[in-house]
Amino acid sequence: MRYSLSGLLLLGALTTGGLAYAHHGWGSYDASKVLTVTGPVESAAWQNPHVMIIVRHENENWHAVLAPPFRMSARGLQPDMLKPGTQVTLVGYPSTREDAELRAERITVDGKTFELR
């Protein structure tokens, strides 16, 4: 089967563009402001490119971007540790684009702290 060079380049551009869109940069988080959020997990999505959780803090749902699943597991944090109702503390940087969103640098679950970066 023959492929044209332009067809392969188009396929490569589409694939790369989709990956770039799926994995955003960290420029939209203010690393000069450290934020601590404590509360119960409302929901968790253990998926690539990053684990995402929602934590109820001061009557507001905070969306937190954590590390990729492989890094979380390598550091000892497993999906069943982030069940709804589990009390957690997140330390990270607030989003400059979205209210009540943060990029977590560490998470404390059941008294144990996990570094995420």
C-alpha cells in the first residue's frame, strides 16, 4: 500500500495537534500563589493525561488537576484512595482562567502526603 507524503504529513499534524490540545501547558496556573484546599472528594477521574478530582471546599466544588495516573501509582496513591467522601488536602496553584480550579503539587490522604511533581 502506498501513502503520499502529504497524506502522511496531514495525519501526523492531526495526531500531534490532538495530543497538544489534550495535554495543556501549566502557563494557566499562577505559581506565585500557593493555595490549600481541604474537603471531601466529590468525584475522581483516574485517566490520562492527568487524574482529575473535585473536592468540596467552603461550599464550592474545586476542580483539581493532579499528576498522570502512572506517576500517582508509582508514588503509592491508588484510585481506591480517592473515593467520594474521602477527606483530602490539596496544595497547589490556582488557575488564572477558571474559578475554583487548581493544579495540585501535593495531596494528603489519610494522613499521608504524596508529592505529585
